[in-house]
Amino acid sequence: MTRTGRLASEIVAEYRSFVRRRTALFFTFIFPLLIVVVYAAAIRAGDGEFLGAPASYYLPGYLALVIVFAPLSRVAGSVPRDREADRFEKLATTPLQQWEWLLARVIVAGGLAIIPGIAVLAIAVVLTPVTLYPSPWLIPLGVAIVVTFAGVGAIIGRLADSEDGAIAVGNAIGFPIVFFSETLLPPEIVPSAVEPVLVVSPVTHFARGSRLALEGGHPEVDQLVVLLVVAVACFVIGARLLPTVAD
């Protein structure tokens, strides 16, 4: 089988596995929409602002809810689940490479994030006083975050003892990053103790770049460079740490 064929088969298998899991579908499709509705209600009650920030400030946070948790929780749970099912041992007898296994999950998570990503922006436009002029730069920004957190998920999954433990650790990491990285909370009210960490957070760079992209502009060069470097590093490390046989 060719590399394209192997990758296509793995993508199909991952897609079918993804859509069969109600928890994954909830956090990918429903949970972000609920957050947008809650924030929209608070913004309307605050005459177009919430916590001192305008409605447009929160748009990257809505997107981050989708493109961070879809790959993070999914990949983090997949690694121990496949390990416990001896799937990696079986894959070791096939030509499928570790990076191909991870790439298939990046493609599925990224593809499934498109619909809820569009939905959260549409709801924000309807319920809050924002106007969008999205530019194509949103695509590489989103891809970089999906790749980054798929890699992080693979690292967490490799180190975790069980699927539940991996998902719990993924959520424990993902929620603070998504809420604090200049996304769903203004930096003025973020605890000073976590500011050094959030300065280097890839979600912070995504938030800054996507705000410009949602206004029809383009991200700063340093934002793109940081996101690209972090995405490649996380993907490579995550792929290298994937087991080749059951542990």
C-alpha cells in the first residue's frame, strides 16, 4: 500500500472512531457554542462589553475552544487507548509510520473543527455587536494550533497510564491556556503568577494574530514564526514519543 493509501485508511478509521464518541462530539461541537451564548449574554448585559473588553476581543477565544480541545483531548485519549488494545503492536507490523498515525489525527481534528469554528463566529455576529472581515490568514493560524495540540496530546498520551488519565491531564492543561491566553479573559484580570507562562503560550500568539485576521488584516511575522516553530516541534516530539509496540 502506498503512503497516500495508508494515510487515507488511517484518516477514515480515525474519523469513524471520532464520530462514535459522544463526549468528543460534545466538546467539539456543543461546548464551544454554549460558551459563546453565555459570553454573548454577558456582553449584551454590559452594553457591548464584558470585563472591560469589547465583544470583538473574545472572538479568538471562541475559535480556540474548538481548535485546541478537538486535537488535544482526542489524541491524548487515543494513545493509551490504542496502547491498551495492542493496536500499536499491530501497527508495528505494517508500513504505517508514527508521524503518519499522528498526521491522520491532525487532519481529522482540523477538518471536524471547521464547522463548529464557523458556527461560533456566526453566533457571535448574530448575538453580539461585532463585524467580521475574515482573511485567509486564519487558515494557517488555525492549522498551526491544531498541529501543536495534537503533538501535545500525543506527548500526554504517551506519558499517561490510562485513557481517562490522559484526557484529565489534557483538560487540566487546555482549559487554563484557552481561558487565560488573551482570549476569554482580558490580560488585566489574569493572575500575575501565570503571566510569564502565557507570554510564551502559542494560543496567545494565535489570539493576537487572529484578531488582526478577523479584521481583514494579517498577523505579525513574529506571531507566525512562533506558531510555526512550536507546531513543528510539538508534532515531531509527539510523533517520536508514540509507542511502536504495546507497553
